[in-house]
Amino acid sequence: MFAGNKSALLLVKVADPERHYYDGKMMNLDITIGALSTGKIDFDFCFVFVHSDSGIAYLASIHALSKGKMVAIVFGKCAEELTEQCKNICEYALAAPVIHNPLPLKEQIDGVSTWLHV
């Protein structure tokens, strides 16, 4: 299941037309956080994309509300700095200082199943 704002969810649909990662289930991020806070839903694994300080805030919110294992996926010019912040919040962080080339992150995401037992 993917949760995000309208733009992020559209990006997932466009980026994964063959549905290798996306199984068709999507929720608005704010509704997801509300459902997590009331205990209506939870997840075994939570992958949070972090590109800015607001991503750190969402990571911290999800970490506080979910019992699932957290993986931060950090990208952009400030990836190194943001990754250090993520390490204070969650156990796992994937990072690459990429903006327009997603392949370095895709390779790391594909490798998660070998160590996280997804």
C-alpha cells in the first residue's frame, strides 16, 4: 500500500506502470496518519521517502505511530545530512544524492529483500 499526497501517488502510478512495486492500493497520507494514530491500521514495513525536512517530520510521525520496521529512502542534494537525521529516528536508511536518476536508489530498494526479509 502506498500513502502520499496527490502528486506523490500520481508519480508512483506513472513510474511503475507494470506494478512491480505498486499493487493498486493507495491512501492519502494524512488519512493514513489518522488511521495509524487511532490504531485502525498498521504495517509490517514502512518505507518513507525523504527529500527535505518535511520528509523527516513524516518519518518521525510514522515511526511514533507504527509498530512496523522503518526504512528511510533518502534522496536529493542534502541526502547525506538528511540520512544522519534519519539514523536518529529509524534503524534503516537507504541514501543517494540523486535527483533525476533514480537507478542508484532503485538498486538499493531492490536489495532490501535480501536483508529485511520482505
